[in-house]
Amino acid sequence: MKKAAKTTGLSDDSAPSANGRYISVYDFFWDKYGWAVANTDIPVINVGTRERPTYLPPEVCIVFAGQKATSRLDRAQEQEMLRFASRKPWENATSIIRDGLETVGLSPQTNVLLDQFNVSVSPRLITVPGRVIPAPKVIYNENKPAKVRFGGWNMVDVKFYTAVRLKRWSYLLISLPDHRDAFDRAGLAAVIRRFGDTLSATGITVEPPSPGYRLVMNAPDDMQLDQYLKNAAKALDLLLIVLPESNTPIYNRIKRCCDKDYGIHTVCVVGRKLAKERCQDQFLANVALKLNLKLGGNNQLVDSARLGIVNEDKTMIVGIDVTHPSPSSRLHAPSIAGMVASIDKWLGQWPAVLRVQQARQEMVSDLADMLKSRLRLWKDLGKHQALPENILVYRDGVSEGQYQKVIDEELPLLRKACEEMYPVVDQERRVPRFTIIIVGKRHHTRFYPTREADADRSSNPKPGTIVDRGVTDPRSWDFFLQSHAAIQGTARPAHYVVVLDEIFRAHHKSAGPPFQNAADRLEDLTQSMCYIYGRATKAVSICTPAYYASVLCERARRYLSGIFDPSLISTTPSIASSMEEAAVGNEELKVHPRLRNSMFYI
């Protein structure tokens, strides 16, 4: 076997001796059992742990059905899993009431000790007070409002608030030998013309594209693709790429090359989805949303009256997230921290920065340098004379047990960045002020309307439902917000926990109607920011800065897909081995200078 390994614990007498030695899996099975591995060109399987591996040839292994999948699911698998797992809200509630106690072992039938200790648990769900915050007014070009209904709207008769000019662009059709193209030359040209019309309808000034190209890839790692992208970057600002399928390795390669190496914006679409005439206009409009953001535009605003202190243009909003290796990632895979930040009161553009850090470390190490880079853009791109007086941070991905660590470890780094950037006179008057809010998504709290009048079309609570008492922590400032309309199943509200506030309590006296206190102001602002996610014409489930930070971290995983999702790459064993040994640094996440200050990650 080419891969040598130290074997452990196959049986009582198979353990290494006290002085131990390294032996190949092939030799071990021959020496111990007199059995020769038939195929020496395939990898061995680690049935132990990372720290104490036990390697076996696949030929002696049996895969039992029904095991939990620990590897990362691809997009199609995720969608299928969600469809399978989703249930109507009333089905979920009924199941909890009927089977909940027995499932968790709190019914007399499953736990006889309960009766002995005179303990009983009611199967009923608790009732808590809640209220619905009205949707903000969503505004497009010429201050035209969209018609918001059930947390969503469309762009009929409206144009982007700030639309870009698309001059140098083209399109690329990628073909694979074993896949049928979704378009012939004439069909693709017709769709491209229709796409140009869609861009014009949204307000984008679009020039005719350069002639498109069909690239036949003979293998997933065909170097023709890299050479074409390199040449395209010299002549174009944007390339529309039509993929033969939802091909993750090719998509990852395109984003890695174009974002990092060559510096050209790309929008990838799947050919069969683009070819569906029934939904083609909506599909093309969604592509236009991405394109306008990538090139520096602003798709929509919300009514300034609903943005409170942000409307004063003295508040920068920051989103932070950290993504970690999955169980199937390579041993040396790091964690990645991402930060996005607004550059002005319009909240349309959110440039981003990425950093590598120690694996599975949730606290962000390079927070000071990351924030300093965002403060520079506040002045340079936002054209401000002064740095922001307030910095509102939405921090995603922190577990309940780590709230205090955010204050103890991350807040000092944020303050350090400001000490190095702000003039002494600002620091003397305690500027900037920070408010830090933890955004929680992985919790088990669900809400069900008690009256039909309070439900939306899917029987979930209406978008904008706030619960800030009854199930919240009386010792802290937290609230649940279901800002969106769930597409399927039971809606999951976001949980917001304020771990530090130097902004809202100081300003609540000047809030005025309809706000009664600082909590009202913050909850309303958070709800409003769920309506400015530029990639959708609907309210999203978590506020935009946290959502963008999550999308950013997902893009970083694409850059490092060889170590984060090695099962998706099709490299030779020697290449895979060298990737596993190489150290990963910030250079691996460094975006090309032409794209660095844009929303390249959308």
C-alpha cells in the first residue's frame, strides 16, 4: 500500500509492541492474517479518530445503512433533506403535545421515577405574549415604494435605487462530454438578449456583450478553463457563466480563480434552470440583483424613519461570522473569520475581509486589523470626513456559553483598533460607542399562533413577530424575531442577545413615538435591516449584516474547498497529499485588488 500507517487495536494481540514500529496496512494484513490486499491503489479508511487513527482496507469494511452523515452535504442533498424534514406548523405542534414528553423521557410511561417523586410535566405548550412589527417601506429609484405583502415584494415598475453601468462583459457556456448542453448557439444568444432587456428594466445601463464562447472541458481539471478566465479578466469587468449542472468543483474553481487570482466578477447560473421559460424572467431578475451589488450598486433602501440613529450617518454596522472545518475536512483545515461592514447610511454596499485562524476557535483573533480596514473604507468609500461615532456589531455563530468571551476577548480587540484609528479628542469623549448583539440560529425555540388571525398563509406567525418576554432570560437583554415568511415547514425565529450596549440606552430618550424604550428602537432597527438584503426581494430570516457575514464565510470555504471538502475535488493522490501537508495562511484568502473593496462574495 502506498500510504503507510500506524495501526492500533484491531484485536487484543494486534496492538504494537512497547517499542512499536510503523508498518504499511498491506504488510500488517499479510503478516497478521496471511491476507493480501487486492487493490493497492485505493485509499485506506480511518475507522478510529484523528488523534488515534485505525486504518483498514475498504475490502474488509461493510457500511451499515442508516448512519448519520458527518460529511458536508452538497446543495441538492441539503434541499432534499429540508424537504424531507419539514412539517407544517400545526403538525409540529400536535406532535410535540402528543409525543413530546414520551420522546424526551418525561412521561410516566417512560420514567417511573417521576411518580415516585411526585413530579409531573404538562404536555401543553406555554403561551407567551408577542407583537408584530409592521414591515418598513422598501424604496427603489425615484423614491418609489415596493408593495410589501407577507414579508415579500416584486420589482414590477421599479428600478434599483442606484443602478450601475455594465460596459465590458460577456458570457461563457461550459460543456462536459457526458452532459447535454441546455442551449445551442442561437438559443443562448436569445437568452442573453433577454438578459440585457432585464438589466435595462432594473435601471442598469448595459452595453452589448462581447461575443460569447463555448468551452468544452474534457476533464474537471481541464486547464483550458483557467486560461480562458485569465484572458477574460484582462478585457472584461463581468462574465456570466452557464454551468452544465450544479457542479460544485467547477464552481469552486471559478470563484477561486476569478476572485483571488485574476480579478473579474463572475455570476454562475445552471443551464437547465436558465432554460426554463416559465420562470425565466424571475430567474434573470435574480441574477440582476447579484450583478448590481457586485459592481457597486444599491438595490433597495428602507424608509429612513425606520433606521433611527443609522440615518444620522454616524453609525457603522458590522457583521461577523466564523466558519469551522467539518468532520470530513482535512486535519490541518483552519477556521475562517469573516467581517462585513456598511460604508454609509444607505446600507447598500458591504465590503468584506477574511482571516484564517486556529481550527475550531470561535473567538476572532485578528479582529483589530479587520476592523481597522473597515474604518478606512468608511472614510474612503463612504466619503466621510470623520470616523463613525457608533459601531453596531451583529456577531453570528457564538454559543450561549461563549457570550462572556466575546466581551472578554473580542471587545478589547475592537477597542484597540479604535485607539489606533481615532483622534485623542474622540477617545476623550468615549467615541466610538459599541453595541454588540449575538445572533443565534441554532436553537430549538418555535412559536405557533394561538389565533388564525395572527397566522400567515403557511400557518406560521406573521413576519415581524417579536417575543421579548416569557421565554427570554430575565437577567439579560434578548429577544426572538421571526422577520421572514417561511417557504416551507415551521419558521425558526432568530434569537438576538445584547451582550453590550453603549448606543441605544443613551439615545432612547430622544426616540419618540412609537418607540417607548431602547429595546423598541433596537428591535425595530433589526427588523428593518432584514429588508435590505440585496440578493432577495423579501425579508430574510436574520438581519442583513449577519447574513452577509455568513455568505462571506461560505465563499471562503469555496476558496479552500480542497481542505474543507476534499471529497468534492478530483485531484491525483500526489496533489491531494501535498494539499494536506501545506499550511494555510491569509494569502489563501486574499482577494484580488480589483475586487477587494466590492461585494465579490455575493
